[in-house]
Amino acid sequence: MTRDETQVGVILRELQERAKELNCLYKVDELLNRPDLSLEEIFLAMIGVLPPGWQYPHDCQARIVFEDQVIQPPDFAPAPFVQSANIVVQGEVAGSVEVSYRVQMPKSDEGPFLKEERKLIETIADRIANHVMQRRLKTAFEGLSAAADGLASDKGEWRVVLEFLRDTDPVLLRRISRKLINHLSWGGVQEAKELLQRDGVATLADAAIPGDENRPLRRDVPARFVDLTTEAFRIASQHLSESEILSCVTTWIKEEKCSFLVRCLENLATSLGEVIEAIERYQHSAVEESELSLSTQKGLRVSLIRRFFSENLEFINIAKNFIEVKDFYDLLGRIIFPPDCHGKLGGKSAGLFLAKKIIEKAPEANGQLRQVKVPRTWYITSDWILNFVHHNELEDVLNWKYMEIDQVRQEYPHLVALFKSSSFPSELAKGLSLALDELGERPLIVRSSSLLEDRAGSAFSGKYKSLFLGNQGTKEERLAALMDAVAEVYASIFGPDPTEYRAERGLLDVHEEMGLMIQEVVGQKVGKYFLPACSGVAFSNNEFRWSARISRGDGLVRLVPGLGTRAVDRVNDDYPVLIAPGQPNLRVNVTVEEVLKYSPKRVDVINLEANAFETVDSLELLRYCGANYPQIRHFVSIIEHDRIEQLVGPVPDFGTRDVVFSFEGLIQKTPFVARIRELLTLLQAKLGTPVDIEFAYDGEDFYLLQCRPQSYSGDAVPVAVPQNLPADKVIFSANRFVSNGKVPEITHIVYVDLEGYSQLSDQAAMRDVGRAVGRLNKLLPKRQFILIGPGRWGSRGDIKLGVPVTYSEINNAAMLIEVARQRGNYLPDLSFGTHFFQDLVEASIRYLPLYPDDPQTAFKEEFLHHSRSVLEELLPEFAHLSDTLRVIDVPKETGGLILRVLMNAELDQAVAYLSPPRQREGQPESDVGVIDRTGEEHWRWRFRMAQRIAAQLDPHLFGVKAFYLIGSTKNATAGPESDIDLLLHLQGTEDQKRELLLWLEGWSRCLSEINFLRTGYRTEGLLDVHLITDVDIAQRSSYAVKIDAITDPARKLPMKEA
Amino acid sequence: MAQSVVSEPIDMGTEVRPSVPGQAPKKPTKAFNSFQIAQTQFDKVAEYLGLDPATRDLLRYPLREFHFAIPVRMDDGSVKVFRGFRVQHNDARGPGKGGIRFHPQETIDTVRALSMWMTWKCAVVDIPLGGAKGGVICDPHNLSLREQEQICRGWVRQVARNVGPLTDVPAPDVMTNSQHMLWILDEFEQIHGGRYPGFITGKPVGMGGSLGRTEATGYGVVFTLREALKELGIRPEDTTASVQGFGNVAQYAIELYQRLGGRVIAVSCWDQADQCSYTYRKLAGIDLNQILSITDHFGGINKQKAKDLGYELLPGEAWLEQDVEILIPAAMENQITGDNVDKISPRVRIIAEGANGPTTPEADTQIKERGILLIPDFLANAGGVTCSYFEQVQSNMNYFWEKDEVLGKLDLKMTSAYFAVSELSRREKLSMRDAAYAIAIGRVAKACHDRGWV
């Protein structure tokens, strides 16, 4: 995207002026915040800092008149061009601030002055006034406490207060008197009750006298009020001790001092800007939150949390214990908000802010945890996006979400382009520019922080965009790039994937706004690259345990070098290092081969020269960085022949040594893992739920990047395990080492008989079992069969321990089950899938160990043993294994039932039971349009399309004898990416075959395009056509076995009639 | 006596993965027991050699076995007791030699079988070492490194009096590596108060390890191959070869073979991404350094880059079908089977088994019938154990040779071993495999006899 450069240029020039003005204001604030200086000293310094804030500082002079003093520079000369503002303290003009030019300057908004300069001078006068007021009050208080100290035993102490208030603030005194009476009457003091009543009645009586409306009631009030005050304090002195009265009065005075904040927050109409101003005022009022009454404290906190972060009650309930008013101070300067803002900062910001405050404040957080940092962040409030849309008159997009998903998908690229070429509201552009000034040339990440993200249960992670920026170059370039990124992230809220996701979860009608976080990227510069030493994600609960010694609460860390993107997402060709923080020394990978295979091979970094996010080869990165990689000794290990060694001695030349990111030193020699464990434990305890955090480590400091409940992370949600299932329907159950998840539609069970396998006479037979399983893996419907076998699947050493298979021989299974049978008094260890553990994790293949000898669990051996096995029909060449290896076609054996496995790690329970399959009746009407969002539409649509192709295929023209459907479309398991597998029985000529393939190719491409519009998945054609001949059928070779097959047979579709 | 006596290699299972009988099993009678299989194999050779009953009785069983408990304080403070073994099958020809295995379902019979195999393995290359094996029932996947260290130290404390550089020399094995060996060595030296680097082999270079170990197995294969070619009167520069596998053994075998003047035209390897193997072919001969530059740590060749460099990409099995004089299976067991043996080109003269057990017995028979010279695995890949012996020798005298010296001595050992086997095979019309076993067992039997044990 190229942006109109002049627009940026104008903005920047204006911004330079604003920056000067802000700078001036900062300096004024700085001076006012120095209690060690007298007012006169402050003013004297101030006349020096004012001129640089004006347009022509060189000829500018400033003067402050206060009470009877005139503070001006020695060379002050009366000038004709003056801008001045009064200093008004407690409603009275106490002085003025003046700025003037000694010589004539070009004409502008107000003489030679800008309108912004008018605002500036008024703000400065206002701040001075506030400050004077504060000083006065402070002096008064000091007088008060001196009096209190001096008169500690003197009876008339509260009278000093009374007198003081009568003179300085009668309104306040009146409110305090009221509170005192209330206080006394709640305390059961009869006199006070009467006083309260009398006062109320009197008022009522006054109002009730007819015809007396014109009587001037007010005149009477001061006298009554004085009485009331005197009376109240008189009663109080009889019932309360001196110190009690004094402490009540002090608290109330302080509360009164921040009542403006309460009022501001209570009024829903106040904009965020006003709230922020009120907080700033409160900050300068020097009131400690702890000096306020508890109810006021709570009220303030809750209102602020609600205003800035979230209306979510659960969140507020926890947050109010940790987030104080003063915590907002450093947030305020970094919020970019539109005028009249009512937006929030969004879910991600809220989660992170709260987590940080918990770490800072929880008493159990130790020093190490207290050092956890959060990267410098600027926040863009959620309503900016609407503002942006209005500004560019793009209101149409707000209703995009109700369009058909394929339409959204088709239009989306144009929308992104449109957003990127839209202009930014100038306030937003200014805000972004300010942010860039503060953040400097550090690489940045623009992260979405939407309102929906804090709704329980909806895992929006990754649905909206997060963009990395190199943030290198001139200010203009950097600002343009940042604006570009913001526009793109904004567009992503209207993208097809989030829209579809929301539709599926009934969240379409929820009002969604997106806040943004502009965050500096954690890391260090190493040559041309910028990267954190390592990053990752950590979970309170470990759902993928690789050893029986690891418990669920031991947690899980996925750690990668460089940016954490590769740890957050599962990338199928690379692996993060897995650590269970509760058992950091039990590794998934033990042998050199395992460590090498499952180590991170690529690293995400920011290339400062290219000014872009990049993925680089980990070895090349190490060779490039060498010893400059932060904490290199703790991060890599050398492969020394048959073992993995930590770096000891000089850092070797990585060009000549085999080296691997193992994090071994980090795990063993630093408190890194212990800190993550403490962090997880603390956050889980305080938030009351297992958490999922993202973090980064730059080699020195540990940064928290995100914190949310683990249940938001989608993948592994505990499912309800039905309790009263009829015993005859349960095939097996488990109560140990259960993870979360469900495997709902199992049609085939591959069962390796425990006894049969151990009785096999030689290793060749055992290897045959492995090979047969590998063949079944290709033959059975993908993710619809489970493997049940003895001991350790994938055993490579002593294969008596378990069926020798490689990952590629089981990669289509839905689930891997290992059975540990008692032998004598010895219970064999299970592998927990060790041999391909990380492959299972990344592919979400479930693992479950079974202990059938436990009387608490079920294991229906007779079903597994006596159901008819279809092995011989499927793989006649492995018929000799029929005593050991059994394949059960569940629907066939049970009259149409399927097997469901439900697993709940919270309860440590799993059950597999027979149940009717999902309903698959009914025909949706449209072919492209309406998509039912149950997940069924993919196969249904494909099925209809296959029927249509068959119906239009002229069998004589193309020489086709029969048309079959096989694979996922036939099995009703097709997903958005699936092919349509067709099996065509040919008996025509080569020419006919060519013609046919051409004809089908046309269909294939068309369907692929339609599928893309429906689902967003790009495929190279959607049809997968298999051709067979009479010879194949006779020999039952190739796909011909599918025709009239015993299990999973091909389905014949009618073709066009001649 | 011209009949085949040992039609099948001995199956010891596990890490050595020798070849395995592959016929369809009848109704299983009992679970197989690798020790019984090893004894049966021995019995057949003993019969052929006409060993007396006492010798047979002695060699059918280990001389000594140690079974012991290793209590270990675990990281969580609890104590767990592990079971450890050391089996010394025979030390008539020299100190026992054999690995220490960590395995969750280790059995004493597996260890016995493996120790017997070590005895034969050392004898066939005529190095003065006997056979032993040890292990601990444990799964390192369930143990922290500290716990593993305690197991290692505990193991040696139990047998410190019964092992040593002059009695029994351990080495790394399944799920143990040089790290474990250094812990064991250190504990042994603490107990005995001295430095005994000769107690362990498989140590890192600089900690008593030998140079040349990386090359040893691959070079050893080619040393025997070179001798075989000489016997057949074929000049290496007139030959071509096809290699299965591209790991350590294959890489060094190719390097030396090409230095001898031969031309490797095809090499196959496993492709991690596609989960299948491919054969890469260049009829003009592969450029080893070029291919190495596009190969990962596991011997996986980058498919795309290979294509770009002009290599033909063929199915994994194609390595076997090439029109070459020499086949070197150097990947894994059971690769040449009854199903594919007839695909071997008529041009093939020699098969050198770089891997353990790449040929099934069924294929073995056909290869023999076709008159192809097969150099059996436990001779062809004995370069590894020979180099371990050199490591022990160097450690004992605390003087370490240059690599050339190690490899020169290796050449000598392999060559004479080959000659002995080949000579017997010719003279007795035995297959090379049978001859190798006969020589090995014969040498051990003679040592026992000479010592007056039997």
C-alpha cells in the first residue's frame, strides 16, 4: 500500500507543534510536582519553560502574576501581542499567566497565537490553580494534624476542625455534619435519630405549606445549618471519643476530596477522556486510596475496571482485589482514545493487566515473580474502529457479518485493501505518532484486543490478526507502516474466519469492538535480527503427559527460540521443546535421535534490515549469531557422537558442529522453569481457574505477554462423562492418566489381542502385526478407527513389549490405546506414546492407557475378542495373524451403532460406549448458499455434487460402466479440505478415457472454486478420480477391492440414462 | 560336509536387529525366547564342528551372571529399587566385552542371548575379547538425568569387584550413551582409587575415546568388499554399486568405495516429510560431498534440492533393482526378502551387509543359489567392535594413536578376518555366513580347550 505522502507530511508538521506543546505541559507538571520548591521558585522556573511551547520560542516571553507577586524574566519588555489566562483558585481570580511576543509575528488564529496555544495556556493556568489549592489544603491539614498532636489530650480538639472548616469550606462542613449524624444514628444514638428526623420533617413541613411557595426558604438554612453542625458535634462529643470524631472527620474530608472521581465514574455519560482527567486530578490530590473508606475504595475500583476493561462479573470480582486506582496512572498516558470515548481496552489487555497486578500484589509472589515484566504497551480503545469506519464512511461493513460466508470470503481481500487506503481520523494518527515517539525504533506488534475475547468460553485466539512491524526507518515511514498494520488488523474483525466462528457459536449478534495493543516486541538485536532468546506458551494443566510420573497439575510449557509464534500455533513440520514445569527433569525425548528429531528447526525473528517478520533456519541463525545469541550457553547443546552435551568452555564454531536448541542449561541451571511454575500456580490460585500464558525471555528479563483461562484454549475441553450407561454398551473405561477430549464417531476398532501377541513365536510375526496395522491405517476411514494393543505401541527395541509401528503407520488413527495387563505381581510400564509422542500431540491424536485389572474400570474383552473380525477380508495376506490382530467393524457388529470415547481429565475418567450415530437425514436445499454450521454440510454438499456429476455423466459417450463414491464423502466424514473420491469402472477406449478425464477436470476445478468460497480452503481441484478396469475387478487389485468390500465398501451412484 | 549348517543368523532381537526367520508362523506354541533361539543356533554349529558335550555345555550357558538391586533416591525424595544384571558369557579369549542396556522390560534371557552373541562377534574378527552384556530394568523416558546417573553409579557399585579393564569391559547400548559410561567409569575409579580408562569403551574423544570410530563400521564394510572383489578378480574401478540407507555407515562406505575407484549410482534413504523412502540415482555416479551438503543429521536427503542437482527420484525399493555389481544394504533389517529377491539384477556379484540382518533367510537361500557372494553382517560390520577393542588397548596404555594408525590397523584386522572366513567357506563349501559362525565358535571352543577348562 502506498499512502498519500503529503497527508502524512502535513500531519507530521502539525504534530511537531503538538509535541512542543505537550512537552511544555510535561515540564509544567514536573515543576508542579516538586513539593520541595516554594510557589515562587516554581513560578520562576516556569517562566523559563513556557516560551519553548509556543510557535516562535525565540521572541517569546512569559510572565506570571500571582496575588501580589509578579514573576518575570529580567529582560521582560512590555509587548503588544499578549495571550493570557487567569489563575482561578476557589472561584476567585488569584493571578494570571501571560505569554507575549516582543516583535510582531505572522497572524494566526488569535493574533499571532494558535488556537491550540490558547488551550495550552488555559490548561497551564488551570494546573497552577489546582496546585495552589492543593498546597493550601495541605497546609491546612498540617495545621490540623499539628493541632491534633498538640492537643491530643485537650478536650476541644474537634473544635479546631470545626472552626477551620467553617472558615474554609462551609459546604464540606455541612456534608460532614450530615455524615456525622447518620453515623451516630446508625450507631443507635437516640438524639441523633431525632435530629435527623427533625431535620427531615422540617424540610417536608416547609415544602408542604400551601401558598407559601414564595417564602424565601434559603435564608433560613445557614442558621439552621449552623445549628445542625453544632448540634451534631455536640451529640458526637457525648457518644464518641475525641480520636474517633477526629478520624471520622479526616476520612470524610478525604473522601470528599475525591468525590469528583466517584461522580465522574457514576455518570455513564462521561467520556473516557473525562474519566482520565478525573483520575489525573485524583492523582494530584495526594489522597492515598487506603485512607478512603472500604466501600468507596471498592466502588472506585469496580467502576474503573468496568470502564476500562470489562463488564464481565467474574473478571470484576477478581480484578477488584488487585487493581487499585493508582494502577491506572501509568496506563493513562498511553491510551489513545477518540473524543467522547466510551470504548474499552479489550479482553487481551484486561487479562494481561490483571495478571501483572496479581504478580505485583499477591503476598505469596516472591522476588523472582515480582521481576516478571510486561512489555511497554500503548492502547487504542475499542471504539476507535467504529470511529475509523464512520470517518471513512464505511458503515456498510458493520453488517457484513450477516452476509453469506462465501460472499464475505470473496469480498474480504477488497475490504483489506479498502481499509488500508482509508484515511485515519487525525486524533488517531496523532495518537499513533505519539506512541511511536515513545516506543522509538523498537520492533512492534499490533495485537487485537477485542471485547469478545473476554467472554468466557469463546477462544478467539488467532482469529483476529496480530502483526509484527520492524518499525525501522524515518518517522514518516514508521508511522505509515503502523497505520497500515492498524488498518489491516481492523479489517480482520470483518474477516471470514472470525465471522464463521462467531456464527457457529451464536455470537454473531453480539456487539463486537476491537481494541488494539501496540506493544514493543521483547527481544534483543543480534546483528540484523531482532528476537527474544526464547518464547513460548505455558498451561496450568498438562493434557499431554508423556510419563506416569507427570501429573496433570504439573503443567506444560511449549518453548521455542525466537518469537513465540511457533509455540502458539502447531506447525506440522516443526516441534517446540516440551517441559512439564512440575517435573522439569522428565523429558519427552531422551535419546539423541529423539532430541534431534523433535527440536525446533526454524525460528521466527524480525529482520531489521528487511524491516520484516521472517522465519529462518535455526542452524543458519546460530551460525550467523554465534556467541552473540543471548544466553547461548543455556540454549543449545552440542551433539557429541552419541550424546547431547551442554556448552562448557568456549562457544564452538556452529558451522562445524552439530548443534541443537535443547534449552538444557536454561532448564537445569537457571530458575527459568521454576519461575514459570510459580507463575502458573499463582495465577491459577488467584484467578480461580487453570491458565494459559504466553511469555518471552530476552536473555535478561522474563515478560508476560498474555494470560487467559486455559479453558479458552479450545482444543482440550473436558467433556461430560455420562455415568449411568448400560453395562452392555460400555466397551472400556479408564480412571488414570486421562486427558480431555472426545472421539465421537469410531466405526472400526483395530485390536491386538494381548495374549495372542505375547504368544507369537517369533519376532517376524510381531513385525507382521506392525506391517498389517500400517496397511489398515491406509485402508480404514481416517480418524474413525482406534488402535488398542498391549504395552508399548511403536516399541523399537524389544518388540515383545508392543507392536512395532512407526508414526506413519498409525497417523490416520483417531486414538491410540495401550493396555497394561498384570503379569504375576508385575504391572508393565506403558509408553504413553513416547515413541512418537510429539507427533501425536501436534496431530491431536488422542492417547489413553488402560488398566483392565483395576476392578473400578471396564474392559469388555469378549466384545473385542468375539466380535467378527474383518481382517481376512481386508488383508488376506495377513490372515495368519487372525488370532492376534482383529478388526471390528463396529456398525456391522452392533446393528448400526458407533463407538464414542469421552474423556474428562478433571474427573480423571474416560469411557467408550456404543451409541447411535448422529442423524444424517434431510437434504438442504441450496448448493452454494446456505451452509448449516453443524459440520455436516461439507460431506452433504460433496455428496450432492457427486450425485449430480453421476447424473450428468453419459456412460456411453465416455465408456463408463459404473460410477462409485468412496472415501470421506461416502463415509459422511468429509471436512472443508476433503477431496471427493470417485471410483469409475471403465471399459472404453483410450480416447474416451481422455475425454472423460478432461470432462471431470472441468468439474474438479469448478467445485474447487466453489469450495473455496464456501470454506476458504484452497485445493488443486476437488475431485480425486480413481479408474479401474475389468482386469482390476477380476484381480481385486487397486481400488477394485472397495467394490462390494466387507467394510467401508464403495457406494454406487446412478448415471445419466441413455 | 558341504551342507548348510546354519541357515539362519542368530536372532538376538533388540538393538542389534539381526535378520529374522520370516515364515508364516504356525499355531503359536509358546512365546519366543531369544536365549533359546541363540542356544539352538549354537547347537547347530556345535554339531557341525563336532564339539564335545562338555564344551557344548560350557558354551550353551554364560560362565557367570550377576543379578542385583540398585536402590535409588528419586528426585521427589522417595526410593525406588531397580533391577540390574551383568552376564559374562565367556572370557576364555580375553576380558568380557558388551554393552549396558536400559530397558523397561529387560529380561535376563535377552541379556544372556546378547552376551553369547558378543562372544562370537569378537571371535570372528579375532580380537582378544570375550562376550558379556548387562542392563537395568528401567525406562529413561521416566527418569531425570540425575536419577539415571544414580542408576549408573549404583550399577557399578554392585559389580565393581567383578568387572574392570582386565575382566569385563562395558560399553553404551540401548538407551545408554557415553554420558552414562562416564558416570560408570567415574564411580568405578572412585571405588578403585585410580584412573582406568580401559574399563569402558565408547568414550568421547579426549576422555579416552579413540579416533576413527565414526568411520570404522563403514570403512570395515568396504575393507571386506575390497577383498571380496580381489578374490573374484574384479577391479573396483570397473564396478558400480547401489546403497540402501544414507546414515553414518553408508556415508563412510561410499566415501571409501569411491576412493577405491568404484562408482555409486544409487542411494536410498528415508524421507521424513513423506514418511517413505526414495532412491536417488545418477548413472554417472553420485557426488558424495554434494549430496552430503543437502543431507540432514538423520541421513535424510533433501528431495527438491536433489532433483535440482540432477538426481533421478525413484521409489524407495528401486535401489535393489539397479544394474550394478555391488549392493550394500546399510539401512535396517529385513530389506531383502523372499518377495523382492528376484528383482536383484543378474549383474550383481556381491552383497555386503552393512546393516544388521538386512537379508531374510528365504532371500539368503536364493542369493546363495544364484551364486552371489554375500558378506554376512557380523563380519562386514564388525569394524565397530574392532575399533572399540582399539580404544581399550589405547586406554590401557594411556597412549592414543592418530586416526590413520587406527584405520590402518582396522584394515589389517578386517582383511585377515575376511580371509579366514572366505578360506573356510571355499574349503568347506559353506556359505560365508555359515563359515563366519563356524570360525567364531571354533575359536572360542579352542581357547576353552587350551586353557584346560574342557
